Amino acid sequence: MNYLQQSEETTEPLNTAEKTEISITPESPEVFRIILPPGRCTKRLLNISDVFLSLFVITPLVVAHWKGTWAFIERHPEQFPPWMSFLFGCTLHTSFVLIKELLHMEFTAPNDGYKSVKKIISQNIIVKIYTYLFSLGCNLNWQGGWAALQVVFGTELKGAVIPSAICLVLLLALKGIRNLAAPPVFVALDNKDIAFSFPTRFRVQGSHEPGLYVLDCIFSVLVVGTLVVVAWRGSWVFLDLTLYPGNPTYSAWGSLVIGYGIVGLTFALQPIMRWTCDRLTGLWRIAVADIFLFLSFLGTINVWRGVWQLLDIYFLPDNRLLSDWLTHGLSFVLLALLNCSNSVLVRGVYIDAEEPAGQCVVFPIHYIRLFFQKERTKKQRRLLDALERQDQNNTMFLLDKSQTNNIKIVKSNVGKLSDPEMKQLTNLTNLSERTKNGTDQNVLKD
């Protein structure tokens, strides 16, 4: 499933050994109020907010959408026979993978600085329709494959566990354990820059090698995707047969408690695992990351099973048809309004420990943090634009670089700044210079 990547925000202090003279009274104090990166407490608060949002809002909505769609397909076996559903779902999924580069280029093309409201609205609608159709393909693929496996291997414990164990070993050999992930350990936003962008197993570019690109897409969907389906089914059936098999209510609540407990533990262990992977290399790093990712998978599948069965038990049990339609449609609408309907999709092939250092064990659940970072970036850009305009008019201050690339702010013919304003202006000057040099990165730290 999907992953997003964020890095860590860095700031560089001004060289204090260099004497800097500041004597400016701004026309508007807002020009010098730099939006500084959040402190440690603020980052932790945003991190906790994202975790709770993923655990208790986004994940139940994603599971509800899948449950409603799955139940509707399952109630109409004549229209959706297992093998036909599986093949049609694979075909639809592969088609979306094949055209992802064309869609990405179309939706991320430069707009020459002009944004039409009509175009923005139409693009957002197209993204939502694309996501909905893609989710139907994913559901058909998974439900058809799940039902076909039941026909072939039956519902006994041995017929579920042995194929699942084999597929887990194959995923381990392909370095694909992280593809077992699902909400709550990731959240995918409906940003047009990433809505159509996801990797295939061998990272072949369609514009360079179209033949290999087609094979790469087919392998990613039919091979890796099927391995993930079999692994999920085996784990799910194992829980059905071992966790209060004679009491569906106890079984559902048991899964929910176990799932949230394991997921909460993995979130708590994330800083330690990140620190560990920062210091490991090679196979040891991959092994530690895979163990951690597999632990998160055990928590994830329990959360899904618990929410799924509790919806069966408590949400309109006397009117299954209405229950299925509401969970299918209303959940997707709410996710679309939250701008994270992409979280329902199973797409892309990700490689274990592909990211540098400890980033390979970071769960990409950035939602609120991305909003604050985006707003901070906009305000920083407006402040820098205001300073550049004033610099061009020679009404505020002049920047003079010395041979050592240190910045000197020359006195103007207006009043003086207070000490806090001097410090803010110094930080803003550093930020302006790093932005011009292309060294500043707006990034997020967990």
C-alpha cells in the first residue's frame, strides 16, 4: 500500500563571529515575523494528533468502505464469480498502473502561475472518481482472490496457514514485507502530485522502456499483489479459527483490543527503531526493519478484523443491504472530504529498507503536520517576497556578501529595531539566503 516520504527540518544559525549591524524600522512588523519551525513540544503534539486521527478516524472509515464493497460483491456470487472477479480486478488494477505516468504528467503540468478555479475543481473531481474506480478494482481483485483461495484450499487451518507462510517467505525474499501495510500505519492524501504516482517493483520508466514497463506492471499486480492477498487471508482465517471461534462478539472485540495494543506498541517503539536502523547497515538493517514491519502488520490485521466484525454485529444488523451501502458510500464520501480517500487503495510495490537510515521504519501518517507545514511555507514565501520587493526599491535594507559568504546588513537611514526584531530579521536573512542557494528544505520531524 501507499507510502509517503518526509524528511527532517533543519535550520542554520547565522555566524555569530561575524559582526552584524542592524538599524531598520519596518513599515509593517509582519515582514519580520518569521514563522519559525515548531518546537519539540509542538512537534510531539502534532505527531500525537496524527496518530489518533489515523487510529480512530481514518482507519475505521477505510475498513468500513472495504467492508461495504466486499459484502455487496459477496452477496451477488452470480454476478461476481470468484475467478472472474479476480481476473477483472487484476485487469482494472493493471490498467490504472499502466496509465499512471500519463495521468501524473497531465495533472502536474506547469500552469504558468495561473490557477483557474474551474480547473482546480474539475481536477479534484477527477482524482476522486479515479480513486473510487481504483478502489472497486482493488476490492474485486482481493475478494475474488480470497474466494478462489477458499475454493482451492478450503476453510481449514492448515489450508490457510501453509499458503500464507509460503507467501510470507516469498515476500521476504523479494524484500516486500512492507507491502502488507495498511491504515493505521499509513495515510495517503488526495494531493494531485502523488495521487497518480506510485512505484512498481523494478522501478522501470514507461517513457524509456515501454516493453519492460508493461512486464513490470503485470509482475507488480499479479505476483506481488497476489502474495499479499494470500498472506492476509491466511492470517485472517487463523484468527477466525483460534480467537473465540464460537463467539463472534468476543472474537471481534478481542481482535480490536489486540490490534490497537500492537499498533500502539509499534508507534511507541518507532523512535527506538529509528535510532537502531540509523546505526545498522546491510542485512542487519533489513532484518530489523522487516521484524518491526511484520509486527505492525499483525496489529493492522487485528484492527481491520475487529472493526470489520463489529460493523457486522452492531451496525444495522437487521438491514444488511442498507448497512453495506452506507458503509461503502458514506465512508468514501467522508474520506474524500477529509482529502485522504487514497488511503483505501492497495497499489504500488515498496522495497524493504529502501529509505536511508532510520526512515525505513517511519510510518507515513502525516496529515495535520503537512497542513501546518504547508501554511508555514506559504507565510515564509510571502515574507521573503515582501523583503525582496523592499530590497529592490532600496527602502528597507541592503544585503552585502563578504568574501567568506557571510551576510552583512548595512545600516539604513531609518530608525532602530528592538532586540527580538533583530533576532527575527537575522533568522529570516539566513532563511532567505539558503532558499536562494537551494539548500533549505521544508521537512518534518516525527
